[in-house]
Amino acid sequence: MRKTRETQDTPARDADVPLPSGLLDNLRAAIGQGLATVISAPLIGLIAGFMLLFGGIFLAMAWSLGPKPLLDQRQYAPFTAHADGRIVESWIALEFDPAVLPKDKLYWQPWSQVTPCAIVEYSGDWGAPLQRAICGNRLQFSDSFRFDDWKMLMPDVPFSFARDANGFAVQQVRMSKAALDWLKSHPPSTYSRIKPLPATAYADLREAHDAPLDVALSSWTTPVKAILLAYDPQHPESAVPAKVVADAHDGVWWGGWIFALVFAVPGVIVWRMGMKFLTGQSNAILWLLTLAPLLALPWWSDALPKLVRHANADWADIGTDMLADLGRLTRFTASAPADALLRDGEQVVWNNNEGVYADSFGRLHFALPNPVPTSEEAVLGELRTQTAAQVRNLDSATRSTMFRQLREQYEANRQNVQRLFTDAALDTLRDANADAAAHKAARNFLIFASGGNYYEDQLDKLEVAPQ
């Protein structure tokens, strides 16, 4: 009886007490709202990112048409003195972050940018020569890009690599250690032009730009030029290309403010709509969130993608490309040499006596003639003449090996230097002192690998039988 009474007198447990209906409704609403937020977040980000991107692009155009030219003109107004700058160090800065490459992707070039940089030395009445780093136009890298064809830092501002004893440019690329380690540890993409494929992406990069004859033709037809610099006489250490100062002086056009307004009004409206989608705010807070980021307009090419990335990463990547296109021909940076882009990066250098052509082109030495040929055809003729003279002094076994190797390289799609050796091969056929093996190798090279139209009967007429 005591046990029964105690049971009857014990209060009901909390679990048996039903929750108030209002609390259940609030809990259901909170859970539903949370699920809706999670489900709709990607869509909100997509829409907000689109609006922020295109609003930001409109604002970038407004900035470049109105305030920026005026500020540039004022900034460079004191730059009235001039000096000739001599390039003492130069490279192509290759920016590639393996972390941004999509998973399992090997085609890394579209996620990379390249920028020419030079250390320029100039003198004046201030004492010891000064140096200034100038980095020019930034371009998207691709597998068809040629380093030897890059002759300007920006329009009308020359660029050149260091020259070797032959007067040929020594191509150089600098990159981060992370980029170099990735290239050395991954195979090349199937987009490679080299067959068979090199073992690594790094080897593929080296071979793709191992083009010593192209470099030679480009170098001899493009003499090294000085860069005309402008500077403030009170601050000569802050020199910039004179072209930049001239463009700033002529760039202010008051009609540009009208077009700036045309772009600014819809830009602010669309930008504000994107902020509202992204933050859900309104009124004064929304205007604060709308206008505060616009303080970064002078650095918009870097700031806008970062802002858009908070909404949608894909739109941010598109924004980076669009802003790069807008500033492709005007972008430059001038700084102290130590602050230049990838100044201390990992160096990848193409010397003309290395690589797959080391035993052919790389064993030759050339002298720039006077007067210097002005066309590629004339340069090629001079290089062929100097090549034939040097090959003529090689023994038969060396010539035979060289011509066989050039043919094998041609068949493996390594075809950069073969047209340089046509005169040398013809001379070998006319040389009675060259043995039969050298004659055969030279004949097969001309027919199958020289890039010209040579036939058996044609070569029969000029060949002198070996002794």
C-alpha cells in the first residue's frame, strides 16, 4: 500500500507534459526558415553575384572614363624631366596558383596570367644611377603563347630579354615555388603540341618554348631599345614610362564625364540590388553597404572579384577576366626593384645552347653582321650562311649524326631549327670529302625533314660522289 500511494503521489514526468502549441509552431517555423535559407542560398548567391558583377563592371567603366583620367593627369603633372632607361634585367612573370585549378584538371594554362617585367636603370645629375621596376600588360596565358614575340611592356614602351653572345634573347619566366612544384609533379595535358608527350608539365613548358631559331630571327630584327622615362625632378626615384605621362596629359576629356554618368547611374542601381539580395538589408544600412565598397574603385580590378566571390565564385572568375580585358592595354605598375612582380620567383631560363636542339643549333656560334639585316628573310639567309660555314668544318660522322637527329626531331614535331640547315645539307652533298653516310643523312634530311621541296632527281644532279 505504501508503494502504491507513493506512486500515485509522484508528479508526472516532464516528458509526459505536452509542449505548448505556440512553442512548437515557432520551432517548426525556425527549422523551415533554416532549411529554406540553406536551399535558396546558392540561388541567392547566383543572382546577387550576377548583379554585383555587372554593376561593378559598369562602375569600373564610369571610373575609367571620368575620375581616373583627371586623377592621373594631376598625379603626373610634375613629371616634366626625362631620361633614357636601359633594361638591365627582364622576365615574364607567370602567375599560376594550383589551388584554383579545378580538381583533376591538367590543362593549367587558362588559369594563368603572364606579365612582362623589367628593371630599368637610368642616370641623371643626382649621382649614382637609379633603378626602377616596370611591369606591363597582363595577359591570359595559353598553350599557343610565344615568349619570343613579346616586344612591348605596354603600347609604345619596348621590352626585351637579355641577349647572349650571339645577340639572341635569353627567354626567362619567373613563377612561385608552388607553381613550379606543381608543374614538376604533374603530367602535361593532352593539349600539348609535343609528341610523344613529355614526362611532366614542366618539361612540356620547356619544350613548347624551346624555339631557338624563332628567338634568333626575332632578336636580330628587333634591336634592344631604351625606354624613355619621365620623372618629377624633385623625386627622380619615382620614374615611369614617358608614354604613361603623355597619355595622362592627353587623357582628360570632359565629355568623358557624360559617359561616366551614363555608366555610373545604372551601375549603382544594379550594384545596390545585388547588395540587397546578398545581405537582405534595406534603407540606410543598405546604402552604407552599397557605397562603402566603392571606395575601392581605384583598386577595382583586385577588389571587385573578391567582393563578388562572397556571393558566387564562378561570377568572380568571370569578373577577373572581364576586368583584365578592360585594362589589358593600360595596366602597368612601377615600383622599387625589390617589389616587382615575382622578382624573387623561381627562374626558368631558355639558353640557346640547351634543350632538344643543343647538338645542332646549340653547337653553333653566330655574329651579328653590319649592317644588320632588317627582315626575317634576310636574317635567315645570313644565319644559313654562317651555319653552312661551321657545319662544313665538322667531320663526316658528326654531320651524319646531326642530320639524322634533325630528321628524327622533325618527325617528332620538334621542327623549329630544320630550315636553318638546308644550305649545310646541300653543301654536304657537294662535298666529295664527306663520306657516304653523311651524304645519305643529308639527302634524307632535305627530302623528309627540311620543310622544303627537294626531290631525288634534283639532288642527283648536284651531288658529288664521295671519294
